[in-house]
Amino acid sequence: MKVLKFTLHGNHLTGPESFVLAVGVIVSFVVAYAAIKFLMRFIQYHDFKIFGWYRIALGLIIFGYFGLQQLIK
């Protein structure tokens, strides 16, 4: 919603606000790049077996929890 207001009403940022916005965009880009680089290197040397078992276990826990909630009602 704020993005829509920002684009419709124009850029009314002060100097310090523009600086903070620019720093936020740059930091977000650097962190995202580092995270993607780390994960790409990680999957080159590791497989997804642990992740698969984790997702199966989490799915069973969630289904069990909500199943019990339905039985209690």
C-alpha cells in the first residue's frame, strides 16, 4: 500500500530519508547475494536427504496437530 502511495504521489523524501533508503537497498542486495552464493556452494557438496526428512516430519507434526484440533472440537 505504501509503495502505491509513494509511486502515485511522487518522491517526497528528504535527504536523510533517501540516504537511509539507499543504504537499505544496498545492504539488502549484498545480504541476498551472499546468501545465494552460500546456498549455491552448499548444494554443490551436500544433498537434500536431511531436508526431505525434516519436511516429512514437520508435515506429519502439523497434520497431527490440526487433526487433533479437529477431533477436540
